[in-house]
Amino acid sequence: MIGASTIARDGAAPPRTGERAQRLSFFDGLRGVAALGVVLSHLFQHFYPPMHAPEVADPVSRLIGSTPLSAFYNGQFSVWIFFVLSGLVLSASVDRDRFPLAGTIVRRYVRLTLPILAITLLILLLAQGHLIATDRVVDSAPVAAALYPPDFAPGLGYWLSNGLFGVYLTGQSDFENVLWTMKVEIWGSLYVFLLWYFARNRRLRMGICAISFLALNELPDSSSFQGLQLFPVGILIYELAKSGFRGGRGLLFPTGIGILVLLIGIEFGAWRLKQPAIPGADVVAHGLHAVLPFISMNRGEAQQLGAVLVVAAIAMTPILQRLLSTRPFRFLGAVSFPLYLSHLPVLATAGCVIFAASYASWGAAVAALVTIPGTVLIALAVASILTVAVERPSIRLSHAVGRLARDWPMALWPMRRAAKG
């Protein structure tokens, strides 16, 4: 699908030592890279569509789009990484803290809902203030123009009901289409919590995860729960690697093997976009089918496999963990959830203004070249502000509400006994 560490942001108390925060920061780094991939995916889709169709593109986009580099702007691949990561880091949170079930569920709900409410309220205010600029690019960028229709004017009642429960039940929101993932996040989180609460035996838990994956993998591609099967995979990766997170002997890849697994994962992650116009660009895909002809995956299955391989490679390769724990990746991780939620309104306001002005002077290609990096920088700045103003207060409040949900039944118990006496 999101502080000192990813685990802390996903519902647990912050780590107790600087060493532990450093040890877990690579999860943040990976989440930040994935969030940036979603942003780039939408920017290319709206302002430079040839990057998503290399067979009809110019030479540069054909070259990039025919190679595994396209995985880095494949938004769907990034979402699958979010889901695998959520299964993993929520497992680490529950395993470490053993917080009561009710408090854990309430904490996760508040953790997701408050940023959703805040950022959709921002979109509502932008619409009410006529600051959404998609009407400026109707002729020059029709995909961007369709992002918000001219009559887009959601009401406060819809905003509140959709943010509190509607998006979790239907996976749909008029505010922005990326919120479909929140339905999968909340139900996937509930799956993780219930599994850890009721299946205390490790082997039983892993067996249930394997069966759950096989069952959920049969969901049709059109299902609004698509991707839910990646949560149990995240749990399995955690079970295999968790000793290493604690300084023990978890399952680790030798450096060369870990990097190879990562590269293969990236190759599969590019599969949805890849329509190679360059001969031999699909080396891994064609080679796999040649060696194992009975393996037949569609693009969705391939990119999900890629997400699993990428997360496993990071979780089990120390040198990759150290890379993703460096300052630039930690910054991306810190702003990842606000960036994911806010980049579309930034695109629909500042992005459309920049593109319209540039297009009038220089044409589509130059306008895209100016707009895409400019919008990324603005989106990162907005996400940084929202991290301070929304993200961190949401984390603190979710912990407070979780503790309240944990403690109030025990507080009422003496009162009930006194009333009976």
C-alpha cells in the first residue's frame, strides 16, 4: 500500500534503540522508491504517454520502455511491493509488541484514515477554490484533463463517509483513484493481525499463509481485493528472515545471489509495461519460458512475482539493506505515504499549470521534460510538509487511541464488579 522506522509507521511503538531504527530503515527506503515509482508512472501516463507504450514511442522512450528500467515507473509493480511490505512489517510489529488485538486493529484504522481524511479534504478545498487546473490541458494532455472533470465538486458528507468507511468497503473514491489500495490495505492488515493472534505456532502460521496465498491467488483480475494474496507472502518472508532482523542467523543471501534475485525481480516488475521494440529485450522472460515451458504467467502474475523477489532480496541481503538505509532513501521513506496520497492533486494543480504554459511555448515533448521533474520536486515538497503536519500527528494519535482501546475494557471491569456487588 505508510517516525523512525517503517514498522513504527505501520502501527507499532517506535524502536527502542538507534541500532534497531537503523536496522529497519531499509524497509522505509524500499517503500520510498516504490512511492516515487507511482508518482513517475502517473506523470508519464498523464503528460508523456509514449513511456507506457514503447512500441509506438520515440527512440529514447522505446529504449527505456523495452528494458527493465520501466519497472521504476511501473505504478502497479510499486503497489504490489507495498502489499508485500505491509505483510512483512505488520508481522514484525505484532511479533515484537504483542499488542492486544482490539487495540492493534483500532490503531491501524486510525493510522490509515487520518491521512486519507486530511488529504482528501485538501482536494475538496482545491476543488471548491477552483484551483484544479485540468481544464487548461484539455487539448494538450487529455489524459490529465480527465483526472478531475470540470464539474468536480464533492460535498462534505461524501468526503467524511468515503474517508471513514466508504473507501474501505468499495475501494472507490471520487477524490483520487490511488485510494483503491486502501481497501486491500485495511483487509490485508486485518488478516495479518488475526493470523498472529489465533495462530501462535510458527509452523501452523506458515502453513496457513501458504494455503491463503493459493486461495487468494485465484481471485479474478477484476476483483477489488486483487493483491491481497501478497500479504501472506510478506508474512512468510518475515518468518524466514526475522532472526536476521534481531541480530541472529536469519535466512540471508550471499551478496551476489541477493543482487541477482533483486535484478530478476526488477525484470519481472517491468513486464506489464514492457512491449519490446528492441530484439532480445525480454531475455529473462523468454529464457524462463524456454527452460520451463510449463510456466505461463500473465503480466499481473509476473509483476507480483517481481515484487516478492525484490522484497525478499532486500530483506535477506545486508549490502542492499545498507544502501537503502542511506539518507536519500530514508528521506523518501519518511515522506512515502503523504507522497503517495498527495501526488495526484499536485499533478492536477501545479503540474497542469506548468504543462499548459510550457506546451504553448515549446510543444509537448519539451513541456513534458519541464513538467515531470518540476512536478516531482513540488510533490516532494508538499509531501514533506504533510509529513510534519499530518503524518507524524496521525502516528502519535493512532498510538494514543490504540492504548485507549487496549485499556478501557480493563478500566471498566472494576466498575462492573462494583455495580454487581
